[in-house]
Amino acid sequence: MPYPNEHAARVRNPGDFTRFRSKEIANGIRIILGKLKNKNAWDTQAYRFDVAKFTAAEAKQWLKEHDVKYISFEAAVENKKINEGIRKAAGK
């Protein structure tokens, strides 16, 4: 499902996990971690890129530069009302 404010790169299917947490790993980039089913281990499920800081092409370039292999990529969807709110909050 595309998000209105984030580009998303899926690394593993969410059904592989029992719970999730996210962590900012760089300015405008979050990693989604999940606890694997039937294992006491966490693994990367997805990367999310803030649309205010990355275009879809820039996000894909970042993934390539960091050797991240992903199974799908979804660019953020244009949601005028939400994006206007983001711009106002950022003072733009």
C-alpha cells in the first residue's frame, strides 16, 4: 500500500514477523525491523523515505549505494491535503 508521506522499499514480507518497530537510521530514512516468527531474532522488513527529503529516484539511488536488495518499491502517493499539511508544518 503506498503511503502519502513516505516512499517504501520492502525487504521481506510482513507476514514473516510477529511484531515491528522502527528506527531512524539517517535524516529522512527509517528502517522497519520485525521479530521473526518462531525465532528469537529481529530482521529488516522495510525502509521508508520521507518525501520532504527524498524523491522516489533519490530513495532508489540510496538503496543501490547501500547495497540494499528489496522485493518491491512503492513511491509515495500524492495526497494534496496531507502534503499541504506537511509543507505548512515545515514552514514551506
